[in-house]
Amino acid sequence: MQMIQTVFLTVLVFFVIVTIHEWGHYFFAKRAGILVREFAIGFGPKVFSFKRGETRFTLRLIPAGGFVRMAGEDPEIVEVQPGQTVAVRLKDGIVHRIYLDRLDERKDVLRGEVVSIDLERNLHIDLDVEGEVEKYAVHPSAHLIARGGETQIAPIDRQFGSKTVGQRAMAIFAGPLMNFILAFVLFLVYVQMAGVRDNIQVGELSANMPAAEANLQVGDVITAVDGEQIGTDVYKMIDIIAEHPNESITLNIIRNGSQQTVTITPIPNEQGEGKIGVTPMYGTRTPSLGETFTGGVTLMKEMTVLIMDGIKMLVTLQVELDDLGGPVRTAEITSQIARQGIVQLTSWTATLSLYLGIFNLLPVPALDGSRLIFIGLEAIRRKPINPNKESLVHFVGFALLMLLMLVVTYNDIARLIRGE
């Protein structure tokens, strides 16, 4: 049962952080009026899909990310050429369906040869029907039907490239932004669940050491050492004890609500530092609203610095390929943390979400950061970059990222086989 729960939580973590990222792209694209053709979690073959409104929501086989496919970003539209025979279905005199194959099987349609067609700007189709040219308006949400599939047309004002620089930048940046928001919210939740440090307690006692011989007990709250208040500064406690090898010191403790004083003599270790044989732990309490916010901000800042340091080491080649971990390694660590409980899993999920947001803003082709750079260059030049050149850059970048993903995944699997 625990194994099933662990697997479920691991999958849920990946699903949540990827979905929130793609939802950011989706929401702001829709808000800008862009036609979103597909909202996908994963890559590769489709496992499950359904259509709601204009968008097809898809779960794909390879759990290595996701994507939101917007109209105008790729040439997926099936083109209709003059001279081609098609069938159209009308409603109130306006074309709502254009059939490109199996024309003899279509019912309640009008067949003809295309004389002229514009599905982006003027939205019309002229058909030669038995020698007579008929002109028809095309509905902005008309569908092309071919090879058993339907593709909604995308008028120019519904395409990604037709929107303002600000609208496009927001649709791209919204993915990482949602990850940052999710990370901050989860850090706040973690602070509430984990509590804030309230005191220092005796966590463990080493046998035949001064603390055990002085009758200290697990759970005793240590408030002062040798007359100095220590609060929650465990390093201050350790330093004071270390400075008094073979010298008597006093510990002020609280046991079962009663204040007591214990005299104890630290013994020197190999470095000559005084030790009493106590493993300290923190006592916690429920934080206030202000402490929760402050704790969330602190965790967000600290983890951002750690992630940026890791990326810096990667860029400057201070890590080896074998040190890198891919989806398999990340899933393995996530499952290990899931076994520790929901509190630690919440912190880890926040960290993963933060990492995904930061990683996607790197200026690497195919990532959101690179796309934002192209939009920024367009704003500076006051004219767009050649779409074909930009697409080529992103395609090459995506291919290299997938190659790196394959390599680190191979290393992850090999590491598991070796039992490392």
C-alpha cells in the first residue's frame, strides 16, 4: 500500500508542476485571443486526450515536460489550393466545414472546385459548382476535415505572431511565472506545516558521555549555556561548549515545564574541542501570519541562490556528465522524499517548481528564455525575426535538449542497475 501511495505522490508532483507551467502559457494565450490547439502533458505518442472548446487536452507517453501548441507557431494547418475539389457544409449561408477527402461519403454538402480561398484574412472561398462560381464567407471557427481529423482554421488575428510584443511575451513568460507562484505558495504551506524554530532541545544522548552521566534527558529544552542565552542558535551552543574542554559549565534547561540548572564538564575530542554527547534538535511552534510570509520569502531566496549556483557550475563545466540527473533520477529522489511524509514532499515540490521556472528562463534555444530573447530583439528592431530562422534555432535547441535528456536518462538507469 505504501508503494502505491509513493508512486501516486511521485506522479502527482510531476503532473502538478508541469500542468501549472503549461496552464500559465494557456491562460495568457487565451486571454490575448490566441487560438490554442493543444494543451499537452508529456511528449511522444498520445495516451489519452479529449477536446474542450477549441483546445485538445492531451496526456502523452514520455513524462519529460509538456507544451501548449498555439496557432501560427507551426505549419500544422492542412492547406487548400486553387483547383482542388472540396465539399463544404453551410449554415445560414456561411461555410462551417470544409471537407478535403472522402467527398462522395459526405452528406448535405456542396461540392466544387476551389477558384480562390483565403482562410486567414478575408475568410472566403470561391467555388466552381457545375460551371458557376459561387462566393461564400467562411466562419472564423470553421474546420478543415481530412484524414479523419479536424483542424480549426486560425484567422490572422487568432495567431500567435499577430499579437503585440507584450501579449506574446506574457504568454511565454506566464509558464515560469506560474511555477514561481506555485513554489512560493508551497513554501508558505511548508512553513505552516513544519512550524518555526522555537527552542533547542536534546534530541539524542551518546552513551558514556558527560550529558548522559549528568542525567540530561531527551526532550530537555536548553535555554542557556554557561550563562549565555542561546535561543535557537545551535552553533552558538556548540561553540561555547567547544571552548570549555575539561572545564565545568552550567546548562539552563526546562524539563516538564520546570526550570533546572545542570553542571557538566565537556571532554575534549581529537581536535581538543569540548563535547558533551548531545545531538540537538529544534523545538517548533505554529508560526504567525507574518512569520509564515517571512519564512516563505527566505526559503524562496535561499533555494533560488542554490539553484543558480548549480546552473553556474553546469555552465562553467564544473560538474561531470555522470553527476547530472534526468527524469529517472528526479523521480527516484521524489519517491524517497515522499516516504518521509507530506511535509518534506511539499518543500521538495516547491523546489522542483522553482527550478523548472528558473531553468525555462535560461537563454537556451527551445526554452522560454530563448523565445523571450527573440521577442525582445523584435521589440528593439521594431520588426520580427525571420520565422523560419527562429524555428530552426528552436528546433536545433530542442533536438540537443532531447539528446542530453537521453544521455542523462541512460546514466540514471545505469546507476540504478549498478545499485548506486
